[in-house]
Amino acid sequence: MQPRAQGAVGLSVKQTSRGSALQRLRQSGSFRCLFPRPKTTTLEAVLINTAGGITGGDDMRINAAVGANAALTLTSQTAERAYRAQPGEVGRLQTKLNVAAGGHVNWLPQETILFQGCALSRRLDVDLAPDATALLVEPLVFGRLAMGETVTQGRFHDRIVLRRNGAELYRDAMRFGGDMQAQLDRPHVAAGARALVSVIYVAPDADGQLAPLRAMLPAQAGASVIGEDLLLLRILAADAHELRRSLIPILNRLTQGTLPRCWMI
């Protein structure tokens, strides 16, 4: 039997006269959270998985609450890795974000890399107050192309649910099983791409961001405003390096030049 890793981070953020500040923090198991010295009034939190990755049977949970008029940026120290799992076992990564009135959250984890034989179930639930805003990013890489890795066997299930004032605003799901590489090669799936990202931006200026963002996109990408104040962007890329080359300028624009430093290392 493989060792099992469990980890949880729970935190809340409040607004103060000096900007957003940590109100509560609870962490356990293989999940830790560090707080770099603030450069803006937004609180930045960096997640660290001390287990080094996720395999079958692991259970990792994140729960963050952003108070009224506060702002939080959540990122990860490095890419998350989904390693080979024993038959019948699935690793789980669940994130819940709640943002109160006038609050803002940036959910900016670095890539999740899927390795041969992985089994990962990932879920992101976001609840926004009527006037809260959010930037959500979920980069995904199928093996490291530079290392000659392929993912011909594995399982991956991803779900994103976004709600505003309790009403469902956006839902997306992705499921891969078996030969992921063969599925990615299908013209109407990924046309051979080995990396992809979904970017969700919820803010009053979503319409105004559409044209500038479209001008920044590579050929295998698209952006649309699909609801009130809701912009969706997707990029396909040959590998993680090409994905970052397209994604980082977009994130710099949407974060107004405050993308966490760990993205640049």
C-alpha cells in the first residue's frame, strides 16, 4: 500500500485600514500556507504541498473566505504533480472560495502536471456575493514534453462551479480516462496539444477586457463574454513553456501587474 497524504488549509481575510489582512488560519497534514511580505493592499498566500505531489488515496483541501471589501491572491509555490496511483485509488484536490460583498479573489495556482498512471479528481467551487469579483486560473499539463514523457494511461476528472449570490453562474467539467494522449490528439479535443488553461474573469470591466485579450491570444485559443460580467478564456499549447509564454502576459494584465513572484521563478 502506498503512503497516504492528507492536508488542509483554511483561512479567512478581512479588510483593515492598511489593506487586507489575515483573520484566521488553520493548516494541517501535508498542506501549508506562507504569506510573502505584501507589496500591495491585497493579501498574498502561497500554498505548499509538503508531500511533493498527489497520488491515489491522497486528500487535499483548501477553504478560503474573503471578507467584505477585502482582497486575496492564492497561488502555489510550484506546479502540482499528480503521480501514478494504485488500481482503484483516486487522489482528490478540493478548493472552496467564498467572497463577500465588495471582495476580490485571485485563484492563481501554477500548473497541475499529470504523470503516467495518475488518478486525480479536482474540484473548484467559488461563491461570490452580488458585487464581488474574481480571477480564476486552472493550468493543466499532460506530461513534461521536454522530458519525453507521455500519458497513455491515467484518469483525470475536473469540475468548476461558480455561483453568484447562491445562483449558479458557470459550470464546467473535464474528464479524461485511459489513453489521454490519444484523446488529446483528436481534432475537436485538443488537436495534439499537451497543455491547456481555463481563465475565468468576473468583474464589471469584463466586456472592456475582451478585445485587448483577444489581441494577445495565440492561434489555438479563444475568449468570449458568456454572461453578465463573465469572461471566459481558453488556451491550448504544445507544452508548459508555450502555455506560460501566452498566459503570463494575460495574467499580468488582469492582475494589473501584481502576478505573484513565484510565477516568475
